[in-house]
Amino acid sequence: MKLQNYHISIVRGDSGTLTVRCKGPGGEARPFSEGECVRLAVKADARQRESLLQKAETDFPEGAAVFSFAPEDTRAFPFGNYRYDVRLTDREGNVFTIVPAGDFTVLEAIADA
């Protein structure tokens, strides 16, 4: 799994982790805390209503959200480009997009398991 400039790429069926940290309005570190939820959603395109893949984290080691990807998360995905974003829901129920829409590419796997 690789992240570069809001572009995530993963080989279909691979395992991986993605760590997300947040900054406050002034650029200072803003750790996630108990009672918050960070969600990552992947869709075929922004107009699609249902997510093809969604992950939620409520436990934040060292103030970060760590999303774990298992082989079954992408095994059924056709190779190609998708869209994703990451949103934070705070304790008061406010929702903030902390990673704007970016590309999520599922790369071909030659030796599918």
C-alpha cells in the first residue's frame, strides 16, 4: 500500500495499513480522542451513493487513526481507479472532511491467492 499526494494505491488482495493524523486550523497537531470516529470510504465515483469499502476507527494509538486492510477488502475489486475520502465525526456530532477526495487505485495482482 502506498500513499502519495492523496493518492492511495494497493495491489488487489494485499494487506496494508494507512495511518491518518490531523492538524488544527493553525497547522498544529490535533490528535484524535475518545468519543470521535474517523471514517474512510471508497466509491467507484463521487456520485455513487453506496461505498464499495468503508472503514471506521474509534481507537487512536498515539492520537492517530490506523486503518488496516485485509486481503478480502480488495480481492473482489476490478483493477482500476476509485475515489475515497476521510471524515472525522467529533464528540458533538460535527463532521469534517479531513482528507479530501482523492484517487484510490487497485493495482493488478499477477499471483492472485
